[in-house]
Amino acid sequence: MKTYFENHWKVWAGFAVAAILLFGVAPAVLSDFRLNLLGKFLCFGMVAVGIGLAWGRGGMLTLGQGVFFGLGAYIMAMHLKIADAAQSGSAVPDFMQIAGKTELPAYWKPFTSPLVTILAILIVPALVATVLGLGVFKRRVKGAYFAILSQALAAAFAILLVGQQTTGGSNGLNNFQGFFGLALSDPINQRMLFFIAAGALLVLVAIVRQLMYSRYGELLVAVRDQEERVRFLGYDPANVKVVAFAVAALFAGIAGALFVPIVGIVSPADIGVVPSIAFLIGVAIGGRSTLLGPVLGAIAVAWAQTSLSEQFPSGWTYAQGLLFIVVVGFFPAGLAGIVAALRSRRQPKESVQTASEAPEPARIGAPE
């Protein structure tokens, strides 16, 4: 009997190669600026992993992942601003001092604790997604209606933050000095943040792989393809969808929390409708139904956006939209689907032994 490692050696090899590239090759060949930029893209990859599970496997077109990304980002940002203020001997962050405030708002105070902050990053996005999912999926809202609802939620959340001066308004929160006691101005600590983001991405990919190839993953695909049949079998499709939706929200919240110290700013522009659609474009281009397609697609699109927008500031948006239309219209499985199709064509056809070529079965009891 084969051991577990022998049955899954390709998976272990893939994770080993990814770890070598992220922890060895990237820090050796990239400058500090490019490495920090790659860390930002890895955060987008974490969001894409969750979208791949919810959309690729569950059929839920999530156009509002910016909400959960923003929840994790603002929770982390509030804690960092409070810590910076305490380090300088002030009771409130710098932008509140300019506005004449002398006391923290009530909803800021829990985030003075690092432990509460971490727990909130893990719980709040998933809890919001669970409540929203139960309210939507129990009423059997799906398809375009769910996509429009999730997009409207992202727009409303961004507008709400713009009007809140206690979260920096349209400018957001920025100018962070430390990260849990570590100075963000130190290049070594910036490199450490990249390693944290890389490790978190590998862990999230491993979790999604386990879910995809478990009985729950099979049930999620069944709900996507034949929801009514699953209901007749005694399962509640709403509960199955809620789990995937909450997991995707959890991943987006973690990504947002790591995005803040890596980039150094978070604003409503990072969590509205446009970023939510950008997350989706990367997943669609990479291949939403595969494991690594969403991650690679999100990183590639973000990298291309940063590189090409420097040379063609006004043309990248049109190129991005055109690429999304071409992929969705002609290659619905994404680039990963194209690679899989080419690989299947190259494989030689197995020879099938016909009945005439097969040896006759031995006749029991026949004379020799």
C-alpha cells in the first residue's frame, strides 16, 4: 500500500517549489521596493484564493470582496494608529488631534489590544459574511441578483467610510510607524512582512486545496451544478454556500490586514467597487475553477497593472477590460483551462485492446 507521501508527492513538490521561489529566489533577485510590491500582490492573491473557492467551486459571483478586505484592513489600521499614538505619548492618533478630538471613539477602543485586533480580523469579516449569506441564500437569491447585491454592498461601504471623519474620510488611514512593536521604516522588518504574507498565502492555498478535495468540496460543486437535486437529497444548499462565502471573507480580511503594514495606507478607494472587480478579473483570467489559477492570475494582473500603467496611464484600464471580456467570452476556464487543454492534446492515446486481440479465457476442466 502506498504511503500518504507517495500518493501526494506532486502536491508536496508544488508547495516546495513555491516556498523556494517566495522565500529564496524572490528576496535574492528583487530589490526592497520590488519585494514590497510583490508582498502587496500576494495580498491580492489571498483574496483570489477565496474567490476561487466561492465563485469557481460554488458558483457565487462575489463582486463585493472589497468589503471584507476593507474590514480587515481598517481593523489593523486602527490598531496601528492607536499604537503609534501611544508610542508618542498621545491619547488619540495624529489626524484626530488635528480635528480637535481628545478621546478615542467607542468603536476604536477595543483595538488598543493586539489580541483583540487579531481576533477581530479573523472573526468580523467571516461573521458579517455569515449573516449576509444566511439572509441572502436562505431566500434563494443567486446568479446576477447576488452579484449586484454584493457589488452594491461594496459601494455602500466605501461611501460610508468617506463620510466618517473618525476613519480618515476619503484620505483613509496612513503614515504607520510600527507593526506590533517593530519599526516599519526598517528594511529588515519590511522583508519580514513579505515573508509573513508569503507564508500566509501558502497556508490559505493549502486550506482551500483540502476543502476542494474533501466531501464538502464535492458537495459545493454539486450545489453549483444541481442545487435542486442536492436539496432533494436532504442537504440545505444555503448552508453549503454560506461556509464557502464565509471562508472567502475570512481570507479577504487576512489579506486586508497584511496589506496595511506592507503598503502603508488604506482608504475607501482600496475597498470599493473598482477593487472588487479587479480581484475578480485576476481570478477569471487565471482560471477560477483551479487551485493556483486565481492566485497566479491575480498576481499577474496586479503586476501588469503596476508595470504598464507607468508607461500607459490611460490605456491600461481599457486593456484590462478588454482582456477580461476576451477571457470570459472565449476562454471561460481562464489561462489554466488553456494549459490543461493543450496538455491533454499532447498526451498519446492509450491503446485499447479489442476483443479479437484479447486472449481467450482458460477453459476450466477442458482436456489438454
